[in-house]
Amino acid sequence: MSSITRDEVAHLARLARIELSDDELDHLAPQLDLIIGWVAHVSDAAAGDIRPTSHALPLTNVMRPDEIVPCLTPEQALSGAPAAEDQRFRVPRILTEEA
């Protein structure tokens, strides 16, 4: 398994829109590499005869069943929107092309 590089950490930080200093990148790269290694180690420990579980105790779903109920029409939902077009809300762009 190859180790995670400082450049890969910088790329992940840029994708997550997290600004990291050079010292933070140097500090985080080996830590993330250790975390990835331990996750792989835990994955290797799973035996084929053990059922995957999401919780150690048996749980039952206590949520109500889904029922179809009347809802707003697109026109009703967009009636208070300042700039609705083609049955969609118009919102300011938050993503840029550099990501």
C-alpha cells in the first residue's frame, strides 16, 4: 500500500475548501497515512463467517411507515420565490471552476 503524499493532502484540502499551511500539510500527511493503514488493517480482520453489522445490539426500526399525502404543486412551492424559472429556485453559485 502506498503512503499518502503531502501533495495528495493538499489536493484533498483544496477539494474540501480547507486552507492549510505548509506546516499543517507536513503534520497531516503522516497522520492520514497512519489512519488509512489502520482502516485497511481493520478491514483485513473481518472474517468470512461473521455477518457484517451496523450495531452490536439488534435494533428494530421505530419509524412510521411512509404514506403518500398531498403536497404542494411546483407553482405553489415557487410562488414566494424571488427569481424562479423553469420550476426551479435560482440561487447564487457557490462552486467555482478551480475545484
